[in-house]
Amino acid sequence: MRKRVSIILAAVMAMVLLLSGCAQNAGKKTFTVGFDKEFPPMGFVADDGSYTGFDLDLAKEAAKRMGMELKLQPINWDSKNMELDSGNIDCIWNGFTINGRENEYEWTKPYMNNNQIVVVLKDSPIKAFADIKDKVVGVQEDSSALSAIENNANFKSLPKQLVKTDSNMKALMELEAGSVDAVVMDECVARYNIEKKGKGFTVLDEVVGAEEFGVGFKKGNTALRDQVEKTLLEMAKDGANAKISTDWFGKDITTIGK
């Protein structure tokens, strides 16, 4: 009898713990998104001082559908893991590359494809990868662009120096100032600056690396990851993702749910 009672009690306790975990997530009121505020068009500071961007608009719509208050938390990109592990943010949603980080975070399904490309000034003599030999190249510290360089043996051997900055925007400023000859960065950011901001840059045809963007959560936080992923899939189905993408890029470039 005692053994039977013990088994029943153990089962009850297990159920309580399970329901407690579900209730904790279900009762969550605030959804805190970490992002790099110098990463247009994914996340950046608008002229009026507010935070805006493609990823942030996706996050706003997702938070609204999940019944949560969205908190947008700017972070230093090289401190992103500390911010996530400490619980200061719930996720990283800001052109966050899955490739090479598959086992470091709990990921949603990819929602967008991206390339790491080379940006030069319009009047630059650099027209192809071969022209980068012995040149100075700028790149954001601890970024997927830096990883793409390190993983592309043919490209890695070309520059005589890599100048690392703390943001893509600062790397482009270095390019405009003539401190670097080229910048390796996300194509979505480069195209935005060229097409929307009228910057005097051009993009080489060759690609340093290809990747996919996802929303990254702390390891073990599968409940919130699943909730966000489910919401993104619903947004894909009813056209919300396509609308947000078209607002920012002129067309639907999202991939989730397709």
C-alpha cells in the first residue's frame, strides 16, 4: 500500500511541476527582445528616437498576438550571450545568424535568408574578390560576417588586415573615411543603406557566405521558443510577415511557413 501511495504521490508531483512550468510561461506578461540598435533595417534608432526595424516590427506583431507587452532592449553585440544567460532579455531577434550557432541556442525555424557580401565605394578600383589582395577590410566584431571570412579560405587569405568595429554602421563610416578599403557585412544592411539611404556604396557580385536568420533563445527555453515560432507560422499563413517584409524591402523575402 505504501509503495502504491508513493507512486501516486510521485506522479502527482511530476504533474504539478509540469503544470507549473506551463503556467509560468502562460502567465508571462513581458517579452524582452535584445537587438543591436545600429543594424538597419533590422533594428535601429529612428529620427524621432524610437526603436524601429523589420525584425522589431515582426516582434511587435508576435508579442501582440501572444498577449505580451514587448520590451525592446538594445544590447552590445559582443555581450549578447551574457544578456541572454542572465535573463536580461528573452531572446535575440535582430538578423541573428543560425549557421555555426545551431547548438548554442534554442532556435525558431529560419524566417529569412541572407548573404555576407563585400561593400566598397562606388568609385573604388575593387571590382572582384581578387582586387582585395593586400587591402584593408572592415568587419563587425563577433559577427556572422567575421565568421564568414574565417570560414572562407579563399577570401580569408586576401586582405592584409582586418579592422574590427563594434557595429556595421561604424564599419561603413570607416569605409567612407578611407580608413578601410572594403567592408564585409550583411547584404540586407548593405542594400538598405544603398537603396534607402542613398549612400555611395556598391556591392561586389561574389558572396563571402550564405546564412539563415532565426530568433535565438537561451538553451532550455523551448516553451517560449515554441510559442514564438507558432506565432510566426500563423503570421506567415495570414500574410502578416509578407506585409511587414514588403513595407521594409518592397517585396516578401521571408521564408518561414513556405
